[in-house]
Amino acid sequence: MENSNNHILPLRTYLTIGGILLGLTIITVVVAQFDFGRWNIVIALAVASSKAILVALYFMHLKYDNKIYMVIFVSSIAFLAIFISFTMMDTLFRGEINEIRNQPVNQYAVIYDQEGKPIPMEDRVGLFDKPEEIIQEKVPFEITHGFGPIKEEIKVGPLDTVMALEGKEMFKMKCGTCHKLDERYTGPPLRGVTVYRSPTFIMNQILDPQQNVTKHPDMQALFAQYYTMMTFQNVTVEEARKIVEYLRYEATRSPNQ
């Protein structure tokens, strides 16, 4: 009576399986010479899995062993396939980006130095591959300067300390209930916000926060993080400009000053 634990395969079977394994190895080498894009990893895993299954079934005699081992083996392969499938959902589509992210770099995006500090806008010369005017033409105005009543970029000159002091009082009355300069409160801390947001953006956010939270992707992300939305504080355009000047002033100072 034949013992399944000592099953002996004919030499022809070994030679056949060996030939198939050699053929799959040749396929691996040939396929590596071409770029199939997102299917590269799929082909590689399919060939490798086929070789592993053949080795397990014939050279390790899994096909002729106790069926419980076959169940364990098949279950392991099934779980592995599930895990790899979820990984593929990210890997196969990693190169695809949405329309907004495909735009040129936003000149007011946060750019950090090697110490993790935001780089002021006046120190960013040469950091962009394209001239500023090209960036401005391709990036929608609202993405750079926010949604709100101000439809043209506001140019600011040298810091006006008198306006900044007036803006400080406006900030206390209109913004201080939700924002601090250096710590998270109901809303995010605001010291340094003028480093990576344009004055126009800040004013539009002050004047029409609901529209920005509804339409602007960065403000939607902030809303998801803080789960709070600034409400209208009956701020005029002139008052919003003073608040911006105060924030510009505070951006030049350290928290200890």
C-alpha cells in the first residue's frame, strides 16, 4: 500500500515542472526589459506566485500530502491576495492627481526650511521653476487669494506700525475669541500666517469665511481638523486690512517679544 507521506513522483514530472519553472524565469527576465506601467508589479507577482505554487505542490509534495495542509496553504494565498489587492489600490493609482494639485506651485503655499520653519516670501527667490507671472496665470485667483468680496490682489507696502496697532484692537475684538497667536485655541494659531497666505487671502477669509470653507480645499482641510468655522463678525474691508497689518507685524516677532 502506497504511503502518501513518501510519495515518489516520476522523473518526467520533475523534468516537466523544472522546465516550466525555467520558462517562468525566462519570462521574468524578458518582461523586466519592458515598462508596462502600473502592470509591472502585477505581472511580477503573477509569475512569482505561479513558481511558488508549483514548487509547493510538486517539489514539496503538498499536492499529495494531508489535505489540511492544502487548506492552510490556499487560505494563506487568499489572505495574501486580499492584502496585496488593498495595497494595489494605492500603488496602481499613485501617479494620478486631481486637477487642483496638477496646477503649478502656489506661490503662497507653506514652504519649510531644513529646520522646519516657514520660509518668508521675500526669501523664496529662485525656489520656483517658473516665473511668478506664469504661476499667477495658471493658478485660479481664488486658490491663491481665497473666495470673497475682494477680486483683485491687494498690494501691501512697508509695514505700517500705526495701522498695525489699530489692527491689534480689531484682532482682540473680532478674532480673539477663537484665535491665539501661538497656540491652538478654537481655531488655529495665527502668528506667521502672512508668511504663507497672501494679504488678499486673509482678508477674504475674514470677510467671507463660509464661502472659503465651502469652496477652498485648504480651508476645507482646516475645517476637518478643527471642526469649527469662523462666523461673520461684521468686519469691514478697512478693518480687515488693519488686522492683516497687525498679523504682518506679529509675523516679524518671536513669541517671547
